[in-house]
Amino acid sequence: MVDLLVPELAQLQRRRSEKWSGYEPGVIGATVAEMDFVLAEPIAKVLHDAISRSDLGYAHEVPARLKQAFTGFAERRLGWRVDPEQLTLIPEVLIGLIELCRVLAPGGSVAFATAGYPPYLKQLPPAGFTTVLIPLREDGWFDLDRLAGELRAGLKVLVLANPHNPTGRVLPREELEQIADLCAEYGAWVLADEIHAPLVLPGAKHVPWFEVSDAARECGISLTSASKAFNLAGLKAALMVTASDRAQDVVRRLPFTAEQVGLLGVIAAEAAFAEGDAWLDALIRQLDANRSLLIDLLATELPQVGWKPPQATYLAWLDLSRLGLGDEPEKALLHKAKVALGSGRDYDPDSTGFVRLNFGTSAGLVTELVTRIAGAAGNLNDC
């Protein structure tokens, strides 16, 4: 059995990645979607081996080894049968989404659910697109009536994050079928961001977009990576997946991107998909335990916090508006508690009082995070 290790806080603060950079000593980073666990041994080994042979050149298309590793992983872990000849190598999911939108809706509109992944809001407009925000219903479901209205108005591209970020909700088959049917009816495309799919926690089941229906396969393109499940975001390697001739025709119109992919990312992804199951199983167990711990801690120390425990990912979407920390609680908590959280407004301009908390760390640091937040809120209320 694999033991997941998390370095001490002082060691974590020596990391140069975004989650741990730019803060004063003692701050616990819980912002961007990076985990604190030590890298899986099979991945660390192939990366060390690549460096030892100075193998740091350009990547080139999708190597046969990666095709075999990913298709095996997809079927084994996700129940998803992938045609290895319908894989395209891209630097990262977001770049793939933007390039696809340039082909499918040049200068047009792109829709996604809010709250949503911040780069959707921040990077699609500069790339020349009008963003159409579709607020999630109060129960967390996708607003199908709103989507139908946008499709009737001419919407051609929907970006669908499943599992959803930041709420961690896993969309059920029924909901996915309705989205596919609507988009197929109006000739719109679904770009399925499934990067968090390997991180579904006990109690939920991910349905891959292409396993939903024939309509989903005809109107969709899926994008994924080993980066979130195995903490490899900095290595820049992702995959675009198609399941129809129509979608393949779209991909052929994209600029060649393989040479912008990191070769170390390709090598790491091969090892992750082929040899990372034991580490991933241990990760799921730890994240499930952390989720349970967070449920208990919030119930006892911060019962005013509104949230729904996520069904996937290591991210918690928290409503702190009743804690008296103001419209931007993340700023108050960084100052008063030395806790760095994601600002709700980065995910949705209307999400005043919300934060996103990353619990992909040790149980000790999860406990410390909540203790610090509760202390800051309590001190404020005592004033």
C-alpha cells in the first residue's frame, strides 16, 4: 500500500509553484489546484531518468506509449473506451479550449456555468470571445432552460467542466444526456473539460462525455490531462480526444501544437497513466478522509459556513458571508489568519463572500486551516 507524504509547512513554503509563492512566512496556501503530496514514485523515477540522459528536447505528436497508457487508464479507471487514433497532444486543456473556440466560433460567444474556472472568465475575452455565463441552479444543477435560451439565440460552443470546478459536483448521466440532446438539436458543440475525472470520490460516479450518447459523441470534444490527478500542471502536457469524423475534421483545422508540449510532461503522463494506480488509490482515500474531516470541522467550528461537500476533486466551495469578514473574506483571512484562499469573485463576479479552499494536503494542515479561519472569525465577532 502506498503511503502519501506531505512535507512540513516550512518545506512546502520553499516550493516555487503558484500555490506557495509570494506569501510571508507562516501562510498556508490553499488557493490554486495544486496538491501538497510528494510525487508518485513511478513518475519521479522516469523524470529523474529523463534528466540523467539529458532528454529535454521537443515532444512530437502522441507517442505510441502514451496512447497505450492513456487508453488503458481511461477504460480501467473511468469506463471510457478511447480510440487511440483520435488523440491529439496539446500543451494544456485551456489552450486546447481556446484553439477549438477559434475554429468553432471565431469572434463569437462561448458559454460555461458559473461559478466557473477563473481562466474561462479571464482568458476567453482577450482571445476574442464573448463569454455567456450560465449560473448554476441553487441545487447545483446545470440550468438547462437558460442553456436552451442561449442556444436559440445562436450559441455555438458550450464549455462543460465535469466534474465541476469549483463546486466539485459530478454531473449525473440524466443531466449530461439533456445537455447533449439540446446542443445536438441546435448544432452547437460541447467542449468537455474532464481534467478532474480521475478524482471522483466515493459515493459518486463519473460518466465520461463520450459514454453519454451518440449525440454526445457527434457534438463533443473532450480534453483531459494527468496534471490534476497526479499534480503535474507545470509540465504542460494534455490530450484532446474525439469520437467522430465530424470532430476529427475540427481538430485537423487546429494549428500544430505538439512542439509546444513539454516532453517531461509526456514522459510523466505515460508513467502516471500506466503505473500510477496504487498512488491514485491512496490519494482518493486521503481526499475522502480529508473531506470527512472538513465536514466535521466546519460543523463544529464554523457552522455558519454554507457549502455542499464535493463529490470529486480536492476543492471546497465555501460561503463565508455569515462570518462577518466582509465582501472579500479571502483578504481578511490572509491578513488575520495567514490563510491564502481563492477569491469567490474570481469564479463568479456575483459570488461575494465565497472562497475556494484546497484540501489536497495533510489532515494536519486541513485542521490548521479551519482552526485559523475560525479563530479569525471569532476574534472579529468579539470586537
